Amino acid sequence: MGKLTEAIKHLLIINVLFFVATSMYGDQMYQWFSLWFPKNENFAFYQVITHMFMHGGFMHIAFNMYALWAFGSPLEKMWGRNKFLFFYFSAGLGSAFLHTAVNYYYFNEGMQALVSSGMTESNVLDIISAGQYSPDWYNIASKSTIDNFLSAYNTPAVGASGAIYGVLVAFGMMFPNSELFLMFIPVPVKAKYFIPVLIGLDLFSGVTGYAIFGQGIAHFAHIGGALFGFLMMWYWKKNQFNNNRWN
């Protein structure tokens, strides 16, 4: 931590600019730059990048940008600007990939249940594209199946959290014995303990649907960023790639 490094500084600036623009032109910004389900008419390929700069509120961006500065700065100082940016955006893309893959699972599960009841896929798509649904669908499949189906199609992903989870994993692997002082824990916790527990809680919430940190969190996006971050770090360590700087 400490002095702002170059990549961190520019990422903070871009995120703040997006946040200001979103506060002024909210619906249009969310429509253009959030990450929508690929079958949704709002989807565009560039959203796998732009959604990392969108946030849902002040606390969302405040926590993400604090984590980016606190955990990203030591990594950029070690790796250099270009290597850090490569890692950051790779983790963010991994986050988007897993989030979308899980949404495809939820979407297909719900669609198959509805089609098996006699509806056609095009008819279902026409209904949900108009922002509607039928209460009768809850008699065809379980509430969680229909809720996950509708959420997968209608709810876009926003935030830098996926990329930052990758940064958290990298920090924990590079500085495992660093003691973290957290607002809700009165004693310092070493990174090698805290970060795996945090990811485990996200996995628990993603699998069970039980909200530990609140509603509306894309848990599998967090897990995707953490997983891709771990895989990159594992590969870099195995090939002694961590010793190289990209300025």
C-alpha cells in the first residue's frame, strides 16, 4: 500500500468517471456497459470488459476501489504496470466467463422445464424479453429454478469485484503472512487464512443461495476471478514467471 502506482491510479480514475456518468445517465449506462446474458438483446461482446468499470452504488465502488489500492499496489510494485494490468483484466475475463457459464446452466435448466410443459422456446423468449413472466411457471418447476432462470436472463453483472478477487488471491500467495486489519474483526488475520475463507463463503452462498454478505451479489463472478487468479499465479510460480517485470 502507500503511494498510488500508475496502473492503479488510472484504473481508479476510469472507475470514478464511469460511476459519475452512471449517476447522471443510469439506465442508459447500465444498458450499454453492464454484462448481460448473451441471449438478452442488450448483450454486446465489449461488455466483458466494460462491466468491470460499472458499479451499483457508492459503497460498491468504495469497497472495490479500496481493495484495488490496498492489495493491488504491492503487486504492481513487484510486477510492473503491464504485468499487473494483464493479470487484472485476465482475472476479470475469467470472472465473466464463469458467471456467464453458470447463468447458461440456470437459463437452460429453466427453459427445459418450461419447454417440457408444452411451451416453445421462442414463446418463452418473447415473454421474458418483454420483462414479463407467468406465475404459472412456478407450478411447472421449483421456485429456485424459475427465479434463477429469470435472474440469469434479466440481471446484468457490474463491478470490478471479479478482477479484484483475482488480485486478492495473488496478494495472498505473494504475501501469505501479511496481517490484515478488518473492520468487522478486532484482531489481525493473516492473508493466507482470511482470503481462502472469504472465497469459501462466496462459494457457499453461490451454491446454497444463502446470502451472507447481502442480496444481489454475483458470487460465481467472484469465484471465477479468484479461480483464474489462482491458475495464473500457479502457472507463473511453476515457471518462475513471478520474477519477471513488465514495465
